Amino acid sequence: MRQFPEAKAMLEKSIAADPKSGSSLVSLGMIHLSENREDEAEKVFQPMIEAEPGNYLAHFYYGEMLLGKRRYEDAINSYKQAIC
């Protein structure tokens, strides 16, 4: 519904309560991508992937971010991690 400010506020509260909340972190990264803020998304996705290497959504959206930055090989590798 593109209510990004409201969604970000709620996600930030959720992350403050549980800094390791994978779903909240991935959702925040997705919002950054939707706002074309790839650098902010990368700051969310990289540590998320390191903390939870099996989180397929983090890998998928990280791949989307890499694709937007035209880092094609890295994007392909991230997509592959999403399906493994």
C-alpha cells in the first residue's frame, strides 16, 4: 500500500525490541529497495545474510538490490543462495 513512513516506524520498533528479527529486517530492506535506496538496503541485507545464511528472502532481495546496481554475477550468486 506504499505507506512507507508508517511501515518503517513499526519495523524500527520491532527491530528495537528484537534486533535479530529476520522478518522485520528483510521487510525494512524491501522498503529501502522500493524507495530506490539501495545503499540503505545493502546495510540491512548484508548483516542479515551473515547472521541467517539460510534466510532465502534476504538472499532474494539482496539479489534484487545487486541487480539494480548492475552487479550481475553477485546477483546471480545471491539468487542461487535463495534457492539452496
